[in-house]
Amino acid sequence: MQLTVHQEDDSLYLRLDDSEIVESEEVKDGIIFDYNAAGQVVGVEILYLSQKTSNPLQQILLETSV
């Protein structure tokens, strides 16, 4: 899993695995899902990040549970 923040593009991309992307779909304004050949979501891109959160690129908190 990889999280990439593009400050210059005002976007965030979460890649869930490294399988080939065969299709992309904008599911909501500025929210794009990438799908593999099995129809599974393997990536999520959020565009216009600064418009969707109050502190978009200043702090990212990662939480995991066991």
C-alpha cells in the first residue's frame, strides 16, 4: 500500500496494490477509483484536496489496528 500526496497538483493518491489498472471511474466530483482486471478497487485518487479538508497537506495521521 502506498500513499502519495502531490502538493503541486493538490491531490492525494492511495494505491492499494500493484496490480495493473485497467479502468478508472470518477465516482464523485474529484474522487477517482482505479480498478484491476478482476474489478477490484486498487487505487483511489482525491483531487482538489484543499477544497475537501481544512488542513489538507499539513498533517497526515496514520492509524493501524491489530
